[in-house]
Amino acid sequence: MPNWQRVVKRRKSGVTKPGTPKNRERQVSFALRAYASLATSADKGAVRDKSKLGD
């Protein structure tokens, strides 16, 4: 089956993002939430930026 036929079939089935569950509840650790709030973008190395802490 060519790729375009798979795309058409997937669109008709209503799946918007293949490979992702519709409703996924998961625990996100405090450390991961803290890192996410302090991390810089990937082009800057995704390091923690202390200036984002505020005063």
C-alpha cells in the first residue's frame, strides 16, 4: 500500500496524530516540572537558566 493511501485511510478513521493516545493520564515528577520551567530551548543547549527563577 503506497504511503498516500495510508494517509487517506488514517484521515478517514479520524486519527489526527498517529502513535499518540487520546487520553493519557500520567504522573509528572516535581523534578521534571522544575526542569521544564527553568530549561532553555534546545538551540541554546537546553540547560537550566537561573534567571528564570525571578526575584
